[in-house]
Amino acid sequence: TARVADTWVKTTCGYCSVGCGMLVGVKDGKAVAARGNPDHPVNRGKLCPKGLSEHHILDGPGRAKLPLLRKNGKLEPVSWDEALSTMVERIANIQGRHGLGSLGVVGTGQLLTEEYYTLGKLVQLGFRTPNNDGNTTLCMASAVSGYKLSFGSDGPPGSYADMSTADVVLLIGSNIADNHPILCTRVGEGPDKRPGRTLIVVDPRVTKTAMMADIHLAIKPRGDIALINGIAHILIRDGLTDSNYIAAHTINYDAFAAYVAAFTPQHVSEITGLSVEKITKVAHLYGRARAGFIGWTMGVNHSTQGAVTVAAINNLALITGHIGRAGAAPFSITGQCNAMGTRESGFTSALPGYRKFDNPEHREELAQIWGIDAEEIPKARGMAYPDIIEGAVTGKIKALWFIATNPVVSFPNYELLKQALESVEFVVVQDGFHPTPTSDFAHLVLPAAIWGEKEGTYTNSERRISKVNCIVTPPGEARSDFDIFLALAERLGVRDRLYPGWQTTADAYAEWQRVSAGRLCDYSPYSWKEIEDAGGIQWGGERLYADGAFPTADGRAILHNVPCDPFLEQPNEEYDFILNTGRTVEHWHTRTKTAQVDMLNKMVPNAWLEMNPVDAKRLQLRAHDKVTVTSRRSNVSGLELRITSIIAPGQVFMPFHFAETNSNRVTLGAFDPISREPNFKQCAVRVQKS
Ligand code: SF4
């Protein structure tokens, strides 16, 4: 590849939250190759198939190139001037008739931190609706809420290096081999490999990650809370807790110990389907470890009990003191490339810099920096993403603005989502790609620049702020999201007030540094250049809470008693399978990006359904049969059947990436009451030949 490129541009991968450093080759103004940056501390030259082919998305056939406005039922090209003026006028008209909160905005973890910060101000202080959220609520909100419950603040306490230095790594609901492939290499091999390290994977399915494990706990769906409470029970029973750490740095221990006393190994075995011996062995390994690391992703977060499951995981780390030391952390592995940067800088579930809506001092601090009256800043969070969608159905929301997200494929219970999109008066879709299943519903499409066409920062799972650089110019008339936000601010008449003198994302970064200064997520010491030169810099250093001081009222972490509720939609005679959904390494989310890459499409062109041989025999189904999955809501047809023992009897699995076989036609629209994250992982379905 070196011969085809004239220059190589250093940047950060724009897919997942691992945050690999890469070099993109450019020839004659076109991105022609990609390779891992050998000097980058995260990936040390490695890239997964998505990263290696990422340059192909820049000139993919599906790029959105012109603003489009629906006229007489058809989307027709218009000038930017007409597009933006129409947007501002239509929204003002709707807000005039239905109130400021009738606009709902859903942003994305794909935006640069600088863009997300700019957007938050525009939505809350420019359009003056509190109903602003990100698609990160579909993946990371439970981790955010769980950290807040235990530690008083969001912020993953550990580092990737901890996965290499821990002597016990426990992964719960986390198939990193498919979803965070370069991070996965930290566990299995390489210079950091420590002899005697034990990898334990908790997952109902024998995922690629489970196949790498020393111990795989093939748990019954949603048995995780019982297992975690049961491990805590054994740790306390067998004297494997750190009483000094508990006494110095936690509250609620006595009540917690009394609570988990009921989670005897026998009781937990009945709930989880795991043997008493295995549960005990895992508890002993974690309790006796010099340093224990617990990582999790969507198997934990995608649940109506996601936030408290995270708190339960944090309980284990706190009672053993497996936190704040090398190798010891309860660590949420995030999803999108900038899930972290957006949750730190956003104006969604918290005010920028992890500030609280209901804290007058926090609002005053921001008002001072912004030169506005603190009364302008909302005192409470507006609607979360699922509530915006529900609001559209019930008539509270009349205009929707989606930015770089594709809810028609990614949001649970498609039928309800479709109703929401068809109920509102005005839908704006701002995206780098068109048509998408969501832009088909749009009244206005704004073509946006994507990764590789703009400059700023992403922050990865380990809080590493990384530089993202411009490689090529956007196609057609596409503009960066940042430019679109400033142009809208101009039309709203708030540009000078909210963004005085701003021209580029560097101006947004400079203000964000001031806003985050002194906060836990403090970006103020790090210039773009220092970030670039270092291959990324972790805010907060290598790990948080090394001194055992937590950002709670009294500085102590909180142990929570976490109940273990059965999941909502249990199988019955009519719907006799539990459907689990997930991903594959070759594709990214709803494939707006990876569908542009020929190689990835050829590798995995279609969705499939996994079923255990026992069930296939009972239903007289054969491998490669086309099957239909039906839930109480709708059905998905034409899935190719894979008969495999990696899935347990009574369960089926399908990937969620494919619009044509949209798993969210059947998933359940149930949400965590704290985080508002959807329960994507369990719903009752039946399977028949198509
Ligand atoms: Fe990109 Fe994630 Fe793959 Fe790294 S592991 S190359 S960040 S998609």
C-alpha cells in the first residue's frame, strides 16, 4: 500500500471506541489506503477489518451530497440557504404553536467532541428545547448511570493496560473478539501476556470471546445480577473481601452484606444454570487475585436493569479493593468512537463537564463562562431518546432532528418508531449518507461531512483523547456538522452570543477546555498538538480513584443492594424462544458506513439466525433454511438458519446490522427506568420456515 499513496495522514479510527491510531494514504486528493499506526499506544500498528477498509467509506456510493427538501412528497435538491432557512422557519413555526419543547433532537457518538459541545449549546440555548439526547442512550447510558450510582460520577476508572496486567480478567456480556477486536488482543497475546492470567467470560452464547476463555460461564439470559450477587456472597462468606478498603472508602456495607446473604451458591445456581462449583471457583479466583479486572459491554447495558447491574459490578470491585490499582478496575467498554467525548461534553443526561442540571453552582459556573444568565440553563434534563420517540407518538414532540444516526434500524420496536416518524410534522435527517432507512422518512436531508473530512477529537473507552484529522474534502455540497450548527445559529440570531468569534472546531475545543477545567474530565491541560504528538492523552491519567476518594457527598463509594428481577418477556408456548441480538466484526451498527465497503459486504452479506441443533430437530429445520422470527410486535423473514451449539437450546441469536432483516422489528420497546437504555437482549419469539 505504501507505493499507492503520496502522503499518509495520521488520525484515529472512526468506528469503535477502542480508538486505534491509523495512517490514511492519500493520492491525488483521494484516500486510497489505511494502515495501523505502529507508534500508537492503543493498537501498536494493528487494525481490524473495518479500520483497514475505512478509507473506502469516504467516496462510497451512498454519500449524501446535496441538501434535499421534500416537495409534493418527493425529496428534491435545494440550496443550503433554502435548506437551513426552511429548517429554522419550520421549527420556529412548530415551537410557536406547540411550545419550545416540541422539538426533539437526537445526536450521536459519531460526532467530534467539539461538534457535540457546539450542538448542545445550539439545541438548549439556541432552539431552547430541553429535549436533546444522543444515540449513546442506546448503548452506554446504563454504564453512565451505574458509575454515577456507585461513584458519584461517570468515568471509567481503568485503562486498557489493566486488561494486560490483571491476573484475573472477568468479561460480562462482552464479546470483544467481534466488537472490540484490537482491544481483545490485549487479553490473549502480545508482550503483556502474563503467565497464569485467567480469562473468565460470562455470556449465554459461546461467542468468539468465550472460546478464548479459560472459564466460560454459559449463563441463562439475564442471570448476571444473581451471579454477581452470588460472587459477593461467597467473597464475604470466605473472607476474601478487603475490609480496610471497605471501611475507608465505602458506605452501606452492612446492609449490602445482609442483602447478598440470600444469594447462596445453590440459589444462584438455580437462577443462572451454572454449577455451584463453577460459581465458587470464579468467586475465589477474583477474590484471591492480586488485581482483578471486570469489563462489560452491551450484555450488561442493554437491559431494563442495566444501570443497577453496573452498580452490582462496581460492588464487587469495591468490596475486594479491585479498583484504582494497576490491573484492578470495573471497566465499561464503550461502543462508538466518541461515546465518551459526547457524554462528557454534551448537554444531554448531564450538563457539560459532568455537571448536574439540578446544581445551581454548576449552572452558574457555565453561565459565567458563556456570559449568559444562569436562568437560561435548564434545571432538569429534558426527554431522553426513548421519551422523545414516545413523545412523538403521543403528540408532545412535533419536530425531530436526527444527526448521524439511523433509528429505523437501531431503535427497538420498529413499529412504534415508524409511528413516531409518521406522526410528527417535520423530520430533519443530517447524515453523511443518503438514502438511509431513516432519511427515507425525512422532510429535509442535510448532507454532512464524516470521519476523514473534519478535524477535532474523539475520546475512547479508556478516556484517551485522540486527534482526528482531515484527510480529504467532503463530496458534493456536504458540510461538516460543525459548519451546519454555526450556520443554523446564524439564522437563529444567536451565533455571536453563543459562539463569539468562532470559525473552526479549534475554537470549540478552546472553550471546551475552559468548561472542563477543574472537572473530573479535565481537558484543559492538553492542546490538540500535545494530544497528537502523544498518540492520545488520558484525561484523569492512567486510572481514577487511586486515592480511594470518590466524587460523592462524603467522598465514599456507595454499595447498592441490587434486586434480581426476571426479564420482562418470558417465553411461553406461543413464543417459545428467547431472542438475543448482537454484532459481527465485519459490520458497524446499521451499516450506513460498512455497506459502502465492497469487501465487508462480500464477507458478511446477510443476517442469519443461530439455533441449537436440539431445537432445529424439534422444528424439523435444516441448515440454510430461510426462517421467519415472530414476536408479539412484528416479524422478520428470510433469515438464513445456522444450526450450532454455540447457542443454547431455547435461545436464538441474530445480528442487528441489517435493515432488510431488521431485528428491531421484533425487539421489545422496554427501557431501564434510570438510564433509559433499551432492553435489546431478551424478547420472546417463535421461529418458522419462511
Ligand atoms: Fe477501528 Fe475499533 Fe477496529 Fe480499532 S478495533 S480498527 S478502533 S473498528
